[in-house]
Amino acid sequence: MTTTIGQILRQRRQERQATQSQICAGICSQSMLSAIEHDQYIPNAQLLIALSQRLALTLDTFSLATNYAVSAEPSFNAQTIALCNQHRYQELLALLSRPDVIASINTAAQTQSYYYYLAVAQQQAVPHPDLAQVQRSLQLSLASATTAQPALTRLATVTSACLTAKSGQTEGVVDQVETALAGIANAPFDENLNIVFYLAALTDYYRGNLAASRNRLTQGLDFITAHDSHYLLANCYYLQAWLAESAGIATEEQQAQAHATFLADLFHEQVYKL
């Protein structure tokens, strides 16, 4: 259920009945555009903007985080992704609670995805969520974890740690974060791994360790930029600004805030305010 940059660019080019050489002229080589379209190369922000302008695409067309199938029925998957991406969490919770949706779950991977999305909906649908209920859903997602969805397993693990730390508890949190990050530098790149670093830094912040949080966030920013990604960059820089302010580092705060504002405007990224 992933929609990649390459797929979007290729589809748009074909819709305009343009050749690769026509689209890449003056921007990049045809071989590079071909590599992008076949998801063998992720363009940096400057290249992405240039190709988007050539194809008359707006940057908010892109949804770079990986989505996961919750059902054997494609229509349920499409509804789940749309409601989640549009932050319509009450509707998402209602959808995931429907007997026909539950009955359509056939595999361990779908079960893993289902319970993760259910945890997100349970957490976001109401002002004061039942965190114990959310944690149960996350644990059910992890209990169904498969080797086919390693990024989702990392994400569920660090989400559980973050919620625990936010509630004021610390038991097991550090181990969960370390488990979520173990070997991540050598793992196949997935946009959702950006979220893992962000939530790891947020977890350290919630447990009162600003130094660890700042260090974790620096690692995350290095990881994201090393993969020529921009997904969640604005949020990471916003968190960096927040941590710098808390540590009394004015210069770093101002620089990070400027980056956050610029990237949020550029990529239409909604920034989570602490």
C-alpha cells in the first residue's frame, strides 16, 4: 500500500504523455530520473522541487510514510489510510470496530497492522484516551509482528515506550527504545524509520533526560538527511528548537526553529506542537 515518489512522478509524466528526456532536460540525467521512477534513488529536496515544478505537481501530493494493509479487502485498506492521513480518527476508530472489517483480517501481517492503526485511533479519537487500552492494542500488534514489516515493529515498540514515558513511568522504557533502534542504520530504508528516531527523542524528553533526547534527535536528523529524505524533518527541527530552548542554547534554538518553519512551509508538513 506504499505510494512512492517514483510512482507519483512516473504516473504524472505518463499522464502528460512526456518522455523521460523531456522531463529531465536541464534538471538531471535521464538515467537519474529513471532510477527515481523505479525507486532506486530518492531525490533530495532541490531535485524533487525541480521535477515537481516541471510536472506541475504540488509537494503536498506526496505522502511518503509507508502504509500497511489491515485487511484482505482493498477498499478497507484505502479507507483506513485515508482516514489516518486526514486525521479523522473518530471515523477511523468506527471503521476498525466494524465486524466486517475485523472478519476480513486473514494474516499475521494484517493483524499487526490492524492493531497498530487501532492504537493510533484509540489514542487520537478522544481528548483523554485510555492509555492502558492503547498499550494493549500496541502489544497485540507486537505479538503479531512479522519479518515482512520490520519498520512497523520498530514503530509500535517506540510508540509504546513514548506513551509509557509520557504517563510518568520509566520501567522498561530505555530497553524498548534501544530495541526499536537496534540495527536501524543497516536496515532497509523506510520513511517510517524517521518517526522511530523522533519518538525515541521524545521519549527521552518525557523521562527528563534532555541530553539523551538532543543526542538521539541529532542521530535522527543525520539518518534522515543521509537518506535524502524530508519526511518529518520539520517536526524534528521543531523538537530540536524546543530542546535547545529548554537547555538555554539560544543560537541553536533560533537556527532549528528557522529550519522547522521553512521545511513545514516547503513540504506542507503539519508540525506537532509540544
